[in-house]
Amino acid sequence: MTRLDDVTDQLRQILAELTGDAGMLAVAAQTPLLRDGIGLDSLRGTLLLKAVSRQFGVDVADEDLNFDAMATLGTLAAFVAARTDRPRR
């Protein structure tokens, strides 16, 4: 399993907990997080970002002002994986 796969699986777990829907454990990486995809509202989106920060130490909102990283599960996983693979200073 690659780092990206591991992060994706951990994000699925977070989404399942946030939504109360075990179906999130099998959601495809290309699934949009907002609107027509998973359908996270602003509160759940904020809770997702807090969980990502807590679990991975990555502040998506601080680093990506356009929130492009939150387009899909896969883009968020890639964003997080890239920042957790970097050596810490």
C-alpha cells in the first residue's frame, strides 16, 4: 500500500465518522467532497479540515486558499500525502 492509498483510506474513515455513513469507507477517490458528490455542507467541511489537521498535522485552509485540494477525495488525499511525506523542520 502506498502512502497515498493509506491517506485515502484514513480520509474515508474520517468521512464515515463525520457523516455516520459506513458507505464512505468504499467511496471512490474521484468522488467530489462537496455538492453533488459526498455533499459535505460547510459545517462538515470545516469538521473534515479540523480532523485532517489533527490526524495529519496539515492545515489545508492555511495552505490552499482556493480549496482546490478539497475538490475530490483523491485531490485531498494527494494534498495531504504530499505534505506528510516532506521532512519536518
